[in-house]
Amino acid sequence: MVSNKFFYRLKVFLFFIFTLLTTGCSKLIVLNSKGPIGQEEAALIYMSIGAMLIVIVPVFIMTYLFVKRYRNSKKADYQPDWVHSIKVEMVIWLVPVMIVAFLSYLVWVKTYELDPYKPIASDNNPLNIQVVSLDWNWLFIYPDHNIAMVNELVIPEKVPLSFSLTSATVMTSFFIPQLGSQMYAMAGMRTRLHLMASETGTYEGRNIEFSGKGYDTMHFKVITKTIPDFEEWAARASEDRDPLDLETYSKLSRPSTNYPVTVFSPVAPELFNHVMQSFMGWMGEHQDKKQMDMDDMDTMKKGN
């Protein structure tokens, strides 16, 4: 029978492991989610870790028990003809099968539920934001407000965000850890991402795809405001600003780092499509238009 001393040692050991694993967790902002997508993903991480611990914890326990029982100073039972144990076989096969089945279920269900192309249900209308990845800065365009910003993103709380992403250079990865999924931005393509912030605050956005020497500075702030404050900000931002025409965009797109946060208004019509189409010349004008029409139809269908 296992003594109380064993359980005390086990508790001390598990506490040590827990303390070791949680050291520095304050920096794991992906687990400090501020939006429904991020919260679902954080819960998925916790469930996956919990499932894996089903294997790890028994291994530690059995390691201790085997070392304690079969140490040199103690005479254990000698069974040279022992070859089979139903209990051991069940532990070896049944537990891993159950864990794999559980993780497979999570992958199957959550892959659909957390599809980044899937719009977020809400009573508020979505805010459309076009994202252009530059060397090595971020350009955010608000087509419904005729505003553009560099290296800072202002959004309203509790409003679905419908992102369209492309790149004016190499492939990058757009990621706001506290809001949820990351999405690649690729030249000549338009990818989609839907997120939402549940509360006001300032969050960190970044590029997590290596994209050259300015990669380490390619970060931006995400400022979440209440809906009235956001509308007030948008109204102010559209007044007395420098326009973002094609000439200004050409200067902005030149390789540089730490471009100052800048607000532009008005924005050149179809600037996002202009950036995307500049890498689609090999398809021909007809294919360019066809591709964008298909993207627009796909967006309408998903919105409905």
C-alpha cells in the first residue's frame, strides 16, 4: 500500500513542476485573450495540454514507483517467466488511443468553428479593414471611412472586424495575439480574417513571418475604443489630413523601418486592389477582374 509519505512527495513534485511551467506566464499574452476567437483558441490550448498531461503525469508517478520498488536496497519479487499483463497492455494502448481520439475530435470541430474566413455573428455590422504589408511597415485602410493609417490600428469594441489582407512585398503574417488567429498576407492574393475585441484597451500586433532585416521592428499597436469613441475618432481622422494618393503610396512603400504613425485621408480609390493587381499582371486583365469578382461574390455569400 502506498504510504502518506509518497503522496506528500508527489504533491511537492507536482507543485514544483506547476511552478516551473507557469513561470513567466504573464508574458504569454496569447492566453490573456480579449476577444471571442482568442478565448476559444486559449481554451483549446488548455484542453490540449490537459490531454497530454494524462500521459505525462502517470509516467512521472510510475517512474517514482518503479525506482522505489526495484531499488538495489530492496528485495523485489523475481518473476523471470512473466511475459504478459492485461493491465499494462490497457495502459499502454488504451490511454494513447483515447488521447488521440480526443485531440482528433478537437481538431475536427474547432477547425470549422474557428475558420478565419467565417464571419463572426453579432448585432453590430462588421467593420471592413484592408491590410497591406509593406517593407517593413503596416498600412491599414478603412474603406467605409476613407481613412488609412500606418503602424497603428484603431478599432471599436464588440464589433466584428472583417480583414482583407495582401502584401506589397514578400509573404508576412498578420497576428494580434490577444484577439486570435494569425493570417498570411501574400502578394497578388487577398486573404481573409475575422476577429473581434470584447473590451477596450491597447493590444500588440506583429508580423510573425521572417521577412528581411526589418522584420524585428514590424509591430503595431491596436487601440480598442467604445463604438461612440471610435466614430468620433473616425470623424476627426477624416478632417484636415494628407491624402494617400498613388504618389504618396509609392514613397510609403519604399523599404524602411519604424515609419511614424500617420493618418491619411482621403485614400486613393481602389488602392488595395491596385496593390494586389500589381502582382497579377501574368494573369492578364481579364483574369484580374475575374479573380476579384469571385472574391467579392465569396464575401457576399459568407456575409449572408
